[in-house]
Amino acid sequence: METRPSGPNEKQPPRAGRTAFIPGPRLRGWVERFAASHGALQEEPDDGGTFLRAADGAIALLKPPWPVDGRPGKGINAVERLASLASQERRLGVILVRRGGYAVGVVSGGKVSASKSGSRYVQSRSAAGGSSQQRFARRRENQANALTEAVAAYAAHVFAGQGIEYLVLGGDAALSAAVLEETALKEYASRKQLPFLAVADPNATVLRRAAADACAVRIEVTDPL
């Protein structure tokens, strides 16, 4: 059966994609393996990051874990400078929260230096109606408020005196944003926020993984057609 190339108006099949988090010291090796698998690379700047376009059509978008902020990385090309930037020591305050629990910590060099984690119950939504639904909603709201207030207090205690430069939120976007709005974290509300982390139910193990990811180069790979 003869095949023909797709016309400009024909729908193209979706391209598979994935995300990897690579520490600065390992970035050069990752790029070399990417080139070995997909062919020669063309480097292009992209809004603070770097595009790598491979000969077979694969694309890798490399994003730094934090902005330059007057401390650029060193190197003869964009990948080397990005690896150098990601290898710098920056002190992060991490807040991970979901309905079932939380984890907060101070992170530098991909490691957790101080932390607090635990569980806290917030009910799921109910499909019931009428007055029962209203009572349920109020109870759920009270539980969520108690959670955000408690997590903010824990975070403020853990962050105190640590010289936090950036914040990293993760887990439930609405809950983590609500934590940051609590009075206890007023001192940190103006800190720059790094990319949000999608994590499972927070605990000490999840926090350690999040610490490594927050300090790594985020690579979004799009496979060739």
C-alpha cells in the first residue's frame, strides 16, 4: 500500500513527551547520551532556557532550576553555563501540601537540611445536597483552614533564620497557595517562586525527592514523529 506525506492541513499524530530532572553535574552526560540517540544537536535560546533540536526531530527543552539573578553560570556554550548555574548553592523553602498531609523543608544543593512533615485530614467533596451539603462544606472548609494555618506555622518555624532565597510550592496548588497567604508566612510571601512541583501525598520521602528535583535542570523531551 502506497503512503504519502501529510499535507499542511492534515492532522499530525501527537508526539510523545516526558520530563526529566537532571542535576547540574550530570547535565553534560545527559546531553551526550541524547545526541548519541537522536543525532547532531542544534542549540537555540528560549526564554531563559535552551532548546536542543536533534537531527531526527527530537527536541529537548532545558530549563534552569532558578533565575540567574546576577550569578550566571560559566562555560563556553549554553549547556555548560546551564550546568554551572544549576550547580550553584541556592537556599530554597519548600512547601508541599495535600488534603492528607504536608511536608516543609529547607533545601540546598538538592538536600534537605531542616524539615517538618505530618498528616492532617481534610474531607473529600460530597455529592449530597441541601442542608447536609452545606454543613459538610463548612466542615471541609474549616478543616482546610486548619491545615493551611498549621502548615504555615510549621514552615515559618523551619524557615526561620535560614536565609531563604526562593520558594517552591507543590502538591495541591490551591492549598499550597493558601498556606503562603497565611500571616505566619508574611515574611516570605514576596520571595520568588520556582516552578510548581506535582507530587504525591507529601511525606519525608517525597520531600527528599522534591528537594532533588527543585535543584535540578528540568528537561522536557518531545520525541520525533
